[in-house]
Amino acid sequence: MSVLVVGISHNSAPVSLLERVALDDDGVQKLIADAAASEHVSEATVISTCNRLEIYTEVDRFHGSVEAISRLLVERAGAQTEAMLPHLYVHYDDGAISHLFQVAAGMDSMAVGEGQILGQTREALRRGQELGTVGSALNVLFQQALRVGKRTRAETGIDQVAPTLVTAALTQSGTRDLAGKCVVVVGAGAMAGLATATVSKLGAADIAVVNRSTERAERLAAQYGGRAVALEQLAAEIGGADVLISCTGSAGTLIGRELVASARETDRPLTVIDLALPHDVDPTVAELPGVTLVGLAELAEALHDSETGAEVLEVRRILGEEVTAFLAARRQANVTPTVVALRSMATAVVDAEMTRLETRLPDLDGPELAEIRQTVRRVADKLLHEPTVRVKELANEQGAVSYAAALAELFALDPEAVDAVTRPIGVPEDGGS
């Protein structure tokens, strides 16, 4: 079994295409279920963010499974296969593991090193667990990816120097200084929470959280001394706002040009930041006098080369170390069932021969019989020691699977006995991640 990732992100596709595959919670759950039900797939989950949609699966073969999983994304986009396929990327087995570690560490994010992706990775694991589509393979992989993501942030300063999408958007629009400013945040989800926390930290004097569910808006606003506002009052709030940040991900445009135009009595500067996918704000809002609009497309271009020097290099060093260690443990664990089966076979041979000896020499007393049994077992152990040690060492070299297969073939090991042994990856689970 191997890990297969098929995805689309800001690195591979324009925002206009990402909007077509954007999913709400129900859509994500359906995509996970469809992926898990695909032929050759035993486990599945999905990482879904404002700038990526990736399907992670455990598969028993590459060909067939990659076509089926790719088709799921093409169908979500409602696009022609020929138009969609160039924007999809595929990672398989070792490459898939390396990719997930990079994603969790924020190295594949639009804002390199941003921390929100760690929570989104954890959410993907939780969803798969709740749906019953994540088994031991993906569970261990995602748990380790979360640990790697935490380690990179604990041992480097990447989270201090890397901008969030919110701070990057404020910088892009020239409104980083929010002292004395009125900010309206539309939405109450994870991105809205990040936006509210960010503008509060930057000194916004008045924060209004607007959402369809006033209860969720109240909870978020209360954390940062803001105000909860019903969605019906959005126009009134826009009229007095200096900055409007929208991140609801609603189907269709939520903030139209006419709404913004009618809400503003003057041409006072208004910065509009649209972090939703699909977009919340009508792009023509940017044509209104005094209005500056920053969306994900502009952010992607601005952040394209904004890596943070030494911190990024250190994160990459840690990632290389972690990927190497994980793959080595994984390869050795794949050999373990063969080694266990070989030793089980040797034990069975010793026991059978000792039973035969007892039958032929019934006069042997207890101490003599025990000494003979111990001697035969030592001989068997010494004969097996070097082959089992070497096959584990060779597991870290190219062609490791063939060595284990050769061992099983040479000793005529029972495949069922090998498969019956639990196949741990070699990394302990952490239910608290």
C-alpha cells in the first residue's frame, strides 16, 4: 500500500480555477466519501483551504487510482478534463509524504510559513477519523506531519517572520497601521477569526464582526472587544468603515458594487480585502472612487517570492531530516512482518524436531532435554541473526522491498503469516494533536 496525493493549489492554478473547486463542509465530506469509495483506495481524507484542495489516499496501486481521484477534482470544477488536468499535481509514496510535511510546515503556503495551515491539516485528519475513512496509515502520517509542523515553528522563527494572508493583504493595500481605524470583518469562521485577531493586534479602534449567525459573531467579537452585527446591517457598517475584510466563502457574490456604492456617502478611502474562495466581493468594487480592493489573486502575485531567508532554510533542513527519518522507519517497518514470519518458522521447526526427539528418546530426563532444546534454539538464532540484521539494514537502500520478498521466497514463508503481523510505521500516535 502507498500514499497518493492529487491536488490543486495557488502554485498550480489561477484563483479563477480554484474558485470552481472550492467546497463547503458538506462538499468536503462528500469528496472524502467519494475518494474512499474509489477502486484501489483503502483510506482517504481531504485538505481544503482558501488556496488548495488536496485528496490524500492510501492505495494499492498507482494506475487506476490516480485516474479515479483526478476525475473527482475535474468533476468538482465542472471543467473539461483537458483544461483541468494541467493544473493538477500528483505525489506518490515517498513524494506524497514529503509534500504533506512541507504543507504542514507552511512551506507550500501562499504566505510561506503561515501557521493557519497547521490547524487545517489537523482538521483534515479529524474529518477523516470521524467519517471512518482514515485508518492506521494516514493517521500515523498526518500525526507525524502535525508534529513536524509544530517542530519547525518551535525551533525556528518562521511563524514570527512569515506574514499571514491578512497582514500581507493589509501591507499590500497600504493600511497596515490601523490605529484609530474602524474595521468590519464579514464571516465568523477560521479565517475571520484570524482576521479579527490580526486587526485587534494592529490597534483597530472599532471592530465589527458581521455574520448570518449572530451567535457565532458574538462569540468571535467578544474575544477581541468588538461588536457583533447581523448581516442585514452590513450596509450601515460599510458606510463608516476604513477597512472591510470578507472571508465567508458563500456561494455567489455577497458584497456587490451597488451595495458598497450606496453605503458610502463620501469618497473617503476604503480598503476591501477579499480572502474568500469563491470570492465574496464583486471585483468591480475596485472601480469605485476611493476603494482599494485586494483579493487572493493579487496576494498570490505579491507573495510569490516572499520567502524569509535564513528561517526558510532552517525549516527546509528540519524537513529533510524528518522526511529521511520517517521514510527509513517506514521501510524498516515493511520488512518487520517478513522477519517475524522467518523467526516464527524457525521456532516451529525447533519445536517439531524436539517433539520428534522426545518420541525417539523417551528416556531423556528433564534437565538433559531442556539443555538440548536450548542448544538447538541458540543454533537457529545464530543462523538467522545475520540475515535478519542485514535485511533491516538493506531496507534503507534502493530496492528494499525486493530483499524482503527474496527472504520470504527463499525460506518459503507463509504469506498469510507475514500479512497477519501488524505493520506499524514506526512512529507513535499522538491523540492530542
